[in-house]
Amino acid sequence: MEKKAKSNVMDLNELKEIMMPSPELQLRKAKIENKLSEELKANNKLFAIIINKIKMLKKYRVIITRYYILAIPKKDLHEKINVVVAHFDNVYDTCFINEEGKYYLGTFDNSIGIYTLLLLAKQDKIDNTIFAFTDCEETNMKGIKSLYKSLDKRFKQKKIRYYVLDVTEEDVIESTTLENSNFQIEFLKDIKKIANKNCGYDESTFLLNNTSALTCSICSVLKMRNAEDFCHNKNGNYIKKENLEKYYNNICKILER
């Protein structure tokens, strides 16, 4: 009898380990940008767990700065580089995840992004890819700004594509949706086919509002508990277990291409 392949879906206990509460939402309302150093002070134990998980990625050099953490392959990178980004914090005073039949119920922004990123970094078939963990949201805050400037300077002669991992509150049946700003149209069509999604959103994921950067946000789809709910909801939202696995597999296909 043929053995069933081991599932890549995230482990519930491991996911719980990296669900870091953060005051980021309150800080953003006050127009104060959060920093990884502040996360370290507020969540020393949880922060240390994630740092150790990143440091265990043997194929990578780990660089820790005030605003982001990089895992860069130790071997030389080719001309075209993938950069996969997820923001490091969750925007709730408390975080949780529970198993409910075919679903997980929890506060997933952005523990799903971080854990998926860690899973991808362990995947042998994915190479020529840099993994980045930033402070706050990815689109236009200090973490991503600092990251973009650093990589642009370090790999000036390379072509870089940024893939941002996040969640979205669209209540649709697909496991994955795309939010894009400036991908070449043919490449974007190809990505959509791989992700099994026939539409994207044009209003999101502008990296520094820089239309020269090739960026695309690949979002895991959450099911709202109530009509008035949204992603930043302390009562949590649902995600289907099989959709979580599809989300991971879709990103693998995109990065392996």
C-alpha cells in the first residue's frame, strides 16, 4: 500500500508558539511606528522562539536589524532573486488559535505569514530566495522601507521580485488571492493561473509607493465570523484547514517556477 505524503499544513502547536501579541495597532493610530526592538522588550520569550527558529535555517545567513530580519542563502544568488516578506507582529492585545472541525479559529494576521515563511525556508526545492521578516505592515512602513533600500543597494545588478505574505478578509471559496501593484502583466497572469485565482486587487502592496518594484501580495483567505468583522478582529476569524495547505502549496509552485 502506497504511503500518503506527509501534509505540509502548519502544526497547531507550532503556530501557537509564534502568535506574538503586539501594540502595533494602537501605535499606528498614534502615528508611532513599531520596531522589532520594541517587540523584543514587550515579548522577550516569544521573540526569542521565532529568532531561534530563523537561526535554525542552516542554508541561510541570518541578519538581524532594528526593523527587519533577513535570511539570505549562503550560496551565490542568480540574476533573478525572489524576496518573500511577512510582517512580524500581530495587531491584537491577545492572540489565540483553536481547532474547530474543518477550520481553525484564531487571530491570524500575521502569524500565518510568518509560519508559512518559515515552512518555505525549509523547502529544498526553493532556492535563490531571500526571506524577510519585517516590523508592522509590509507596504509602506519603516521595516519594508529599510529592507528595500538595503537589498536594492546590496543586489543592485540583480532583478528582484517581492512576494508579500498576508491575509485578506475576502469571503471567497479560493484558498489564495492576489493583491498586486506593478507586476508585468504576462507574469501576473501566470501567477494567477498557478494560484488558481482569476482576479487580483490593484489597490494594495505598493512597496514605498514605488511603481518600479515588482511586488505582489499573496494572501490567505479568512472567513469572517460575522458580517461586521474584519481581519484585525480580536475575536478571531476562520480559515479552512485544507485552504491553509493549498495556500502553502500555491506559494511553493510560484517560487519553484
